Amino acid sequence: MKKLVLILSALLFLIGTMDVQAQWGKKLLKKAGESAKRATERNVEKKIDKAVDKTFDSAEDAVTGKGNDDKGEKKANTNSQGEVEAMDDGGVVAEEQQTKKQVEMSWNKFDFVAGDEVIFEDQLVGEKMGEFPSQWDLMAGNIEVVQLDDENAVLLYKDCRLCPLMKEPKNYLPEIFTIELDVFLYDKAEKKSNGYYHFRINDGKNDVIYFGFYGHPNDGQIRTSCDVITSSGEKTRINGTAPFTQSGWQRVSISFNKRALKIYVNQTRVVNAPNVAQGNWFNLAGSYTGVSDETYFYFRNVRIAKGAVPLYDRMMSDGKFITYGITFDVGKSTIKPESMGEINRIVTLMKENPDLKFSVEGHTDSTGNEASNQTLSEARSKAIVDKLIELGIATDRLTASGKGQSSPIADNGTDEGRAKNRRVEFVKL
């Protein structure tokens, strides 16, 4: 009997010990799991930070050609909405950030508005192939007029730099201005590398705005970087991305309002910076750093304008307002997508003032046939009216009227004059 009791006691002790051990083991495994989880999270966070820092640093320096050792420089690695964004370069990218990168702005929400008074415009009309473009001044390298996609364009060779040919070459930008132009990027299938486009606005001593970008077809991104000098003399860097879907022309739009800077690539705002120093002149360049010498740079349709007085103020003082922000391809009546900023502004004006009625009058310069210009202006006026009606404006508040070349407001014998004559007027009825 004693032996049986001893055996039972031993069994109970063993079972109890095993239970304690099991519970202890579970606790140990739980703690180990939690520790591993925390370690993993820390590693992921470190990888994310490292990937973000590495990617932005390399992208910034590749685009601007500048290092990160500038004293007093502040980094603002942000997207167009002011949010930190990681560009995927084979590292870890947060899921939330990936989601944000997929959000695109439609042209209908594009809020860039071109200036009211054209300072410089070049559509390369009448330029001869292989010649130096007549409205530009060479600062470095070599350029010539070519045809790309059956349209005139300027080809920039290796490390070229140029600026508009102006009466005051380094003192013509007002305190409120806009700059627009098209540049060409190749996709991967074209078997050509994309170099770096650079746009500089200088105050006479320094580049107060230094904007650059390149196409990255492997991840469907246009990567941008912008160095600005603030009014107090500090330097800030702003990074951004825009979708890059296919080889072709990309629209760059720059808006400066006394101290506020906005830059758009196609429909995406990549820079939104306050307190930026005033610049006086503009130049652009192409760089081959890190890419094949077979890379080519092209641009076209450059416009620099002074702006912008509120539409309502202009209408009340003059009984009409003139806009250069609604644009068309040469010889066509199809509204360009980048016109939507101005069109949306007109829609807002008319919705806020429901009694307003307008005659929409299209005007051309004197280039080409008079009868053709008349027909073209009528078609363009109708296209604008149709777009405004599509966006909610009542039909009885709008009429279309083409004026052709019959009512110039400037000398058609100069490029600047012809640019001013190619306009749309909204005349109050």
C-alpha cells in the first residue's frame, strides 16, 4: 500500500512539474515572440528610415548635382501635399506611403493659372531645321531646332545651358510671374536614358530657385528636387514625384506670387513652398551626369507671363478680361489639358456671380491665312463655351464669337506682339 501511495505521489509531482514547465515554456515563448516582434518592427523601421534617407539623398544629388554637405541646409523630403514620401528604390516602403503615391490629381483639379501679360513666348514658328533658335541666348554647350513628333522642338546637346533672349537679359521677372514649357522624356522601351532637366531662377547673384527632374521608367516615376533660398537667406530642399506613364512630352508649370512658389509636372504639384526669395531671370539646362551620352534633351512651347489680377476685378474695371491661360495646339481647336486651371477659375467666378453673362471671343495673330484664322477662332471659342457648359454653366449665359486676326492689341511684327494677340476675351454682356 505504501508503495502504491509513493508511486501515486511521484506521478502527481511529475505531472505538476510538467504543468509548471509547460506554463513556464508558454510564457517564455510568448516573451520571445514579443521580443522578436519588437526587434522585427525596429529593424523594419530602421530599414524604412535608411531607405528613405538613401533614396532621397541619391535622388536629390542626381537631380541637382549638389551634395548634402551645405551648411545651414534644411531638408524637406516631402511630396506635393507636404507629407513625407518614400520612393521605392529596392528598399522597404510603408504600405500607407505606397497608397499615397497612387493618388493622382486629375486635370480638372489642376489649379495652375497662367499669368495675364505675356513677357516671352516661343512656339518655334518659322524656325529652320538645324539652326540656332532665334529667341534664345546660349550660355554653354550647343542647341539647334529639330522636328520631334512632326513638331518643331529645340534639341539640347551635352551639358547645354540657355536663356531667353530679352532686352534686359537678367532683370525681367516681376514679383508675380508664371513659366510654362514642354520637355520630352523617354520611357524604357525607347532604349534611351533620361538625363536631368534643370530650371534655374537667379536673383543676379545666386540661384534662388533650382528645380530639376528626371524620368525613372522602371518604377513609373518622374523624380523631382527643388532647392530654394528663403527671404531670410536659408536654403531648403523639397523633393517630389509625378507619374511617368509613357514616352512623350511632359508639361512643366512654375508659378511665383511675391514669395509663394508652386511647381507642377503635368497635373501633379511637386513643389508648394512659402517665403521664397525673388528671382530676376530664368535659364534652363540639360545634364548627362550618370547617364549615357546618347541621351537627348528637347523642349518647346515656352511662355513666361506676368500675372495675375483677379478675374472679377479686371471684369469690373474693363467690362471684360483677357486670358492667355486657355491654350490650344497650333492650328487646332482642342483645348490643352493644362488650360483647366484657368477654366476652373472662370467656372468658379460664374457660379459665385450667377448674373454674369459672357461673350467668349477668340483672337489669333496674323500668321497664316485670314479666312483660316477666322474659322479657327470661331472653333476655339465654341470649344471653350462647350467646356464651360459641360462644367455646369447654363447655356444662356454664354455665346461664342470668333474674331480671327481682325482685332490685334499689339504689333504682329514681333514675337511678343503675336503672343499677346493670341488670346481669349470674356466680354461682359
